[in-house]
Amino acid sequence: MSTLINGKLIADSFRKNLKKEISELKQKFNDFQPQLAIIQVGNREDSSIYVKMKQKAAEDCGIKFLMKKLDNDVAQIQLLQEIEKLNNDTNVHGILVQLPLPSHISEVDITEAVDPTKDVDGFHSHNAGKLAKKNTPPMFVPCTPKGVMALLKETGVSLMGKNAVVIGRSNIVGLPVASLLQAADATVTICHSKTINLKEICQRADILVAAVGKANLVKGDWLKPGVIVIDVGTNSVADSTKKSGMRWVGDVEFDSAVKVASAITPVPGGVGPMTVAMLLSNTVESAKRFLIGFERKTQYLKLNLLNPVPSDIDIAMAQQPKLIKDVAEELGLFNSEYELYGHYKAKINLSVLDRLKNNENGNYIVVTAKVINNLGITPTPLGEGKSTTTIGLCQALGAHLNKRVFACVRQPSQGPTFGIKGGAAGGGYSQVIPMDEFNLHLTGDIHAVVAANNLLAAAIDARMFHESTQSDTAFYNRLVPAKKGVRTFSKVMLKRLKKIGISKTNPNDLTPEEKKKFAKLDIDPETITWQRVVDTNDRFLRKITVGQGEQEQNKTRQTGFDIAVASEVMAVLALTRNIDDMRERLGNMVVANSTTGEPITCDDLGVGGALTVLMKDAIKPNLMQTLEGTPVFVHAGPFANIAHGNSSIIADQIALKLAGKPANDFEKEKGFVVTEAGFGADIGMEKFFDIKCRSSKLIPNLVVLVSTIRSLKMHGGGPEVVAGKPLGEEYQTENIKLLELGCVNMMKHIQNAKKFGVPVIVAINKFTTDTESEINLVKAKALEAGAVNVSCCEHWERGGEGCVDLAKSVIKACSEESNQFKFLYEVEDTIENKILKIAKEMYGADGVEYSELAKKKLEVYTTQGFDKLPICMAKTHLSLSHDPKLKGVPTGFTIPVRDIRASVGAGFLYPLLGTMQTMPGLSTRPCFYDVDLDPESGRVVGLF
């Protein structure tokens, strides 16, 4: 007699192990649970029974179960929409559409609509095709075939070299079973009900799998003695002895086969329980993949290094980027987690943060520079080469050292792009590509900032106009209109009511005094700080007069335009942590004071929700790549003087999770996230630590301080360098004395960074004119000041290859250096003390003096409760002091604060030191003279 292969017992064992595994996952990953979603169309009794059985089995194991039940006459497009919702839900790990479907719906279209990464049934052609193809494992093996193989494994019989016969050629069972048997080195024959000499073929089988759907087709005399029989068939036959009048039998006549076979599965109780167990197994397998993502090996791009180095645009155009879809898939992102903007740009959905919330963060590095000088020389046009170093370091870490790495950089404004500074994509052989798209519209984030900013500006003037031209009653009635006889407050109005201490929610219940208090903002025009913006350098918009039209009834006032990236909306975008946080910050932006001194916010004007709608796509970081194919997040570009000048927190958060690893995973290495702090270390780095890190709660591992020997010479007293004019002899030949005098500036910044408890590596951005003696002097001075290492970099000329030494130093420092991170000041301190601390500790000032206007602002902001905000010093980037002429490490100076302004929504106060232009002007010979479009190739030319 045969050994019965007890599928129910084996399935119970599988489910018991799954339950234990799910419990461990839940404990290890903060209550994480796999989730299975089933869609059932119609009310077929057999389908409902199967669904309930799967639901019970899932819930018994600890798998969350989501049921979507649709009417029998549901349109196919509606069913497809429901599937797409589940595809995009990262909390759902397995999707199953219960078959059969009504005749008006195509089963092929439906099974193909399920995301292959969630296709726990294994029916999608992506999975079926990979199963049939050698050495290409699918995401999922279909449940019944997987159960068949598990049952065969339980017999302990090796399949290698055995003759296996599969009766049945369905996509669900027959064909995949045959593929699995072949993969196990069996010799497989596929038969079906119309096969000639079926009996003779079966008699040669060592393994027989029957899945044809014909009751008792295979008789005992069809079998080879000792054969193993797996009976997949489930057929009903009449049986008057049963209460139901029928019983279930397989495709194999059990009573005769059991006398011949060595092992056989019963029906029921054989394959059936295993199918459900394998469905649960596939769901858990899928959930574990979702925890870590579907990473693919990164394919790096090779560089064709030329000497002399061509222009940035020529280098960028000569490189063929990877499709951004491929970059996203290499990162393990799902289709639902990114949105394509053409072939080479994509936006990343914030849902990835929820999926990877239990991951440990990767290593976090900030690249900054010492005080920047106006050096109009390649590779540091008007700067030290921070962006170029950031990109070169990432290319070295990724393409040359095979580390998981992300660059996080700001999006450049169109102002400097067409002005004189140039873009921010890096330079030479260390760039973000496509560099023309990077430096121009990208995905429209800056346009969204402009739209949001200017909507708020329009709302301010409109509100003052309507308040001044209508009676209190008329204004209130128009503000809260009756619709079909009913008045209701909008959500944003309820927030204002709460702010002014009114608890009533029915517009009709307010007294006349309360109505006036609610409706009339009484904005003091002299206190309006909100200006319109445009993303072009246009000096003639710095001061304008609005309200000169005839219909404005002489409601004129003087205002002006800022460059788009100077808008507080941009600062909010950079500092926000999620969509709710952005909505709150936008609503809290203060635009003016009332005539009684109360701060007027964006939500007081009722426009916070509309601004959030305009910014709903801009909040998603942009994914691009470097010249060598490493990933780059480009997001936000706040003005580096009056704002904090750093890319977005959200981009850093996502990158750190993707570069990180699952908690308690001791085999996987953490990757690296390299971000850049705008302007010099005295501005960008300090604001990165005290503002960005305070808001993000992210702790950096390391500072990379970029320096050039030429700029150090300037700080040592070298002659002024003017863009476009030849460099002085001092900068092109060895001058140790000048260099040594200038090194004090670099040493001061190293010491400043160490005040935050973060280790520092100095990166010397090397020029061909730099001598060995000069380089050795800089190295010695950097180490003397407390840097943990110094590396010479030639990434502008050689790409990542020229930055490998720096990359190795970064890896070593992240693994060895202890981090005792701390803020420079506590936000609970007074405004004056916080400003004084920055002035003394960072700049080396003796003290601070305030104008009468600044003193008044100190009182106003303290009274309004804004005194606990961090400080964002608005000063020149050309000196440690407020005076751009003071080089090196100036002493004996006092910082003058001429005004203090509030970015309450962004979350900081910004004292103005000296004159800060928030609207640059075009020079005599702007960059746009060289920019054009090649009509034949369609390529941008002349862009740097």
C-alpha cells in the first residue's frame, strides 16, 4: 500500500512556522505585519467559501487581511482602478483576484494588471515567463505548483534524473509544475487529455502529477509500481451515500492507484491545503522584500576623460545617461514610489519613508567650504568647488569603491544660471546630468514656489482692498456666504477662530463684535514683509508701486520683488518633514502685523490650504544621476544668505533610509549620503547644524571642508580677484608665505566644525599650479587645527577616480570617529544671546550692536512669542565678518545688526548684517549671451 502524503499535516507545519516568522518580524520591525488583499467580483458561493478560507488561514498566521468585494456587473476599468490602488499601497504586500471572473471581464487583462512584485498568485506573465526561463527566478512561484514541489520534497526522494509526467498544460498548474520539475533536474513529459498513448506514457513515470480536471482519469494499471503520485484534481461526482449527494475525487482513481504507488496524495487533504499555505508563504516572502526594497546591482557609467577638459555642457552632452527608471530600480524603488518626468528625471513619493521607516539610517556627510572668495577660475567659478566635490566624492564612493551612495543637492535658480555665477550641477567630470535640465526648469518646483508665493502676495493686497471698501457686515457676509441658506466656516477659518479665542463653530452664532474680530485683519501696510517673486535676476523689480490701476481706488503702496529662491515658501519646502508639516508651516508664515501689533499669518488670510495644493508635487524630491551613474536627489534651493541655504530634509531622510539597512541586519553595510551646505562654512555649515539638523533630528557623521590653495592665498593678503580678469602671479606660482597667512581662515573653520562635535576631513580641490610644498603646508595646518585627515582631489579633471583618496578617508572616518554632536546654542535662550553666540563663536566678533529698528524688532518678536526660534544670520559669504573686505580671520570687529526679520513658517529669525540683496541684478555681460539651442541636434549649447 502507498504512503499517504498528508497535505493537511504538512500545510499545518508550514503555517505554524510562518506564524512564528511573522511574530518575529512584528517584534523586530516595530509591529510590522504582512498584508494580503483579495478582490472578489460577484457573489459566487464557491468563490466566497474560498475567500473566507484564505482569510481565516491568513489571520490565524498573523497576516493582515484586506477584502475588496465588487458587484458582479462592475466595469473592467473600475476593477483595474481598484487593482492600481492596491499596487500603489506599500502596506499591501500581496494581491489576489479571486477567479473565475464574470464573462464581461478579461481574466488575462486583470491578472496582468497586478504588480508583479505583489503577484502572490504568480499568474502575471512577468513571473510566469521568468519561471519558464532558465536561471531567471520569478518574484513568485504559483501557489499550487509550489505546494506540489513542497509535497514531493516531503517524500525525501531525489528528483534528479527521474522521469516525471505532468498531465495538464494550464498556466496555473501544468506548465509551471513542469518548469519546476525541470529545474530540479527531472526529465519531464507534459501530457493532456488529448495525448495519444497517455496510458503508456504514464506507465514510464517515476513522478506523476495529475492536473487535468477529469475525475478518475488515471487508473491503477496506468502506473509504474513505486511511482509517486501528486493528484491536483478536485472533481465532484455523484454519491448518494453523502448528505450533499456528491463527493470530491481527484484525477487519479485513488482506490486502484493506492495499491501501486509508493506515495500518493489524497483528495481532499492533499494538494488543496498546501495551495493556501503557499499563498501565505508568498505573502510573507513579499513582505520581507518590501522591508528592504528590490535592489538591483548598480550599473556605473564610464568616463571618456579628455585633456584639456572640455566645457561642462560639452562633457555633460557627451555622456549618455541611464534611463531614470533603471536608476530607480537599482535603488529598490517600486513603480508606485516614483513618477517619471521624461527619460532622465523622476519624482520620489514620500510613501517610501513609511515602507522603510524601520531601517537604520546610512552615514550622513555634509560638504562645506571655508569662506568663499570670488575666484572666477575653473573649476571653482566664484567659489571653492563644493558642488563639484560633493559629486566627485559620490562618484568615487559608488563607481570606484562600490558603496551605496546618494548625493543630495539644491536646485539652482534661473537667476544665477543666466547671470554670472553659473549653475550648481558640479563641473568638469563631476556633474549631475542632464546638466541642462538640472539647471533649467527641472520638474517645475521653483515655478510652484513662485505660484504659491505670488498667490499669497495677491491675497494680502486683495484683503486690504476689500476690508477698506466694504462695511463690516457686508464683508463678513461675503467672507462666510450662505449656500442654500446655510452658512459654514471652512476648515482654515476654524483655525483662525481658535487663534482669536472664539469657540463657536456656527457663523450665525457670532456677535457683531466677534464677526468683526474674526473677519477684519486690519493689516498695517507698513509692516508687510511679504514680496512677490520671479526666478530671474531683475534689479528693476527691487522696488515697485502696486495698486495704480483705476479700479484699485488709489490703494497704492510700495513693495518689491525677490528672486524666487528667497521666498519663505522655498525655505519651508527645504525644512518640512512631510505634507502635514508643510501645510502647518505654510499656514503659519507671518506676512505682516495688524494695526494693534498682532502677527497676521497665511492662514489668517485663508490661503494656507491653497498654497499646499500648489506645492503638493514640489514636496517630492527629484531623482537624477551623476556622470558616472550614481543617484542624486535634487530638492529645494533656499537662498543661502537670508535662509539656511541647504537642500531639503525630505531628500536627506529618503536617501538615508535607502542608504541604510534593516535594523539588526549585521551583514549589510550602511551606505553614504553626501549633502552640501550653501556658501562657506560660516554660513551654510552653521545653519545646517543649528537649523536643518535641529528640525530634521538627523545627526551628521562627518564634515568635509573644501579648500583651494588659491583662495587661501587671497585670505593671506593676495590681490583682489575679479571674474573675467587675469589672475595675479601670486595665484599661479608658489608663494608659501602668502599661503601660510591664509591658512588661518581654513583652520578657524575646522575649529568651528569641531565645536559641534563633528569630525572634519579637509578636501584640497587641487589645481595644476599647486606645488607639493604648498599642498604639504595645507595638510600640516589642517591636521594642526584638528582635521582627522586631508585629501588632495582632482575630481574636476578625473571624475570619481580623482576623489578616491577622499572617499576612502570618509569611509574610514565614518567607521572610526566618535560623534559627540551638539548645537551651538539652545533655542530657549534669548534672541540677543543666540545672535551673540554665533557672532563670537563662529565669526570671532567682539560683540554685536543693534540699530533702533533691530531693537524694536527684538521687542516685537519676543512679545509675539517668536523668540524661541533658531537664528539664521543673513550676512556676506565673502568674509567671516559682516564686511566682505575683511579676509583671513579678522579680529576686533563688532557685528552690526540693522534689522531682524521672521520666517515663522520656515521656523527661524534672520538678522540682517549689512545690506543683503534679495533680488540680484544682471551684469553687463550675463551668461545668457552664450546659451542657445542647436537646431539640428536639439541640444542646449553654451550653458557653462
